[in-house]
Amino acid sequence: MTSPKFSIITINFNDKIGLEKTIKSVINQTYTDFEFIVVDGDSADGSKLVIEAHSKHFTRWVSELDNGIYHAMNKGIRMATGHYLLFLNSGDTLIDQNVLNTAAERIDGSADLYYGNIHFKQKDKTTKVSFPSKLTFDFFFDNNLSHQATFIRRILFDRLFMYNEDFKIAADWEFFIYAVCKANVSYLHLNQFITVYDGAGISSDENSRKTITEERSMTINNYFPAFKEDYERLSLFKQRRVKQFLLIKGHRGAWEVLNILMKIIILFIPKKNATIDESNN
């Protein structure tokens, strides 16, 4: 494959400011062998005007009611004709104008997934996240690949499955853990920063942790039933690690509050297979 064709898929719902940022970061790329697909959920905040103003840059676009994030992403998949798909949703931006060109030089068609690193941005704080070169079940226990920085071979969605539209947050995690740990797809880490990921989305909301935990547990039950008990034990083990840390540091009151929360959620704690660098703008 001398020049991979990308499908950049952007979904949006009532985020015209984020949508404008995303569109500009895509249309200013020096690499041109890509199609640009926008799926809007019948926004009422002026997003349609933004889409119409930039419509000449889109291969396809729709603005209509949908049934949620993953229904919209599946619409984009069905419209896509590129070799590899990149989901860049409203507010997410490509790191610079040359990033697609740099990535294309390394994407030779030999792998099913090519994933890069991200800048995770929340308000005035930026966290640089570098993903590991080897993906394991243990990695997916606490982490996920960023679909904003992962080029996914289009036919994988035909060979495996589309995103689970019954899920609200963790369908991309379900797809990745199944693809890597069950279907044994090939992958390659692009050790470069691809995207500035907008941390204002639903999956980054602390109130979404319970939903994430429930949906991940359903995935384990559906596709990895033999690991169900191990998954639960590992959850408890990590819970005890946090408890030990807090008690050693003298934060007994914090532990008592945290203990209640941890009966509902699985805490995500830093670990060696994801490199994190935090800095303030």
C-alpha cells in the first residue's frame, strides 16, 4: 500500500464551537488522500450552519436524529470507503497540519490497527498520554486505546462487529479488547502524537464511571466468561492497593468515602503500561 486512503469521521451534537475546531484541523492537513464524513444528530445550536459553510470539504454529511454516539459512529462507518478509519469527534483536533502525512508514511497496510498517542486536554490542563507498544488484557483492564488516535482497518467492522449501540460509553473499549485479545488482530504503535483529545466529552465525565464499569463488565461476561472471576479479583486487588496507599498516607477519612464509591466503580489508577506526562498550558 503506497498511499493509504483515510476516512475521517466526525460526529457532532450541539457543539458548534468544537465542530468548527475539528473541521479546521482536518481541512488544513497537508495530506490529501482522505475523505471527510460528518454525522450530526440534528443539532439545534447552529451546528448545521457550520456544516453548510464547510460542506465543500466533506465527502458526505448528514444531519438527522440518531440514537446516540455509537449509532452515529456506525452511520459514519457505513458511509466510509477508506482503507483506515479515524474517528475525530467534535472538539478533537489533529496535533498539527502534517500529522496525517507523517502517519501515512508508516501505515503500509500490514496491520489492522495503527494507534498513536494523544494530548488529553481538560480546561487549562494537558496530559500527554503515550500508549504501550504491546497491548495486553491487563492493559485494557485499566485503559483503552484512543479512537481519536487509532487508524482502524475498515473491513474489521465487517469481520468482527460494529459498535454496540446499546452501550452509552464503552462500545469502543468493547471493540478494541475483543479485536486485540479475542480476534488477535495485528497492530502497530505509531510512536507519535496524533490528536488533541477534547476531555469535555461524556466518557471523560467522572459521573460516567458507573456506566463505564457496567458496560465493561457486560463485555467481559459476553466475550471473556472464563476470565470473569479473575476480572473481579483483579478489581478487588486494585481496590486494596488504593486502600493501603491512603492508610499509609494517613487519609483514613478519604478511604472511608472512597470505599463506598469503589463498591460501585472500578478505579482507574496509573500503571506502567501507559506513560503519562502532565503539564499546564
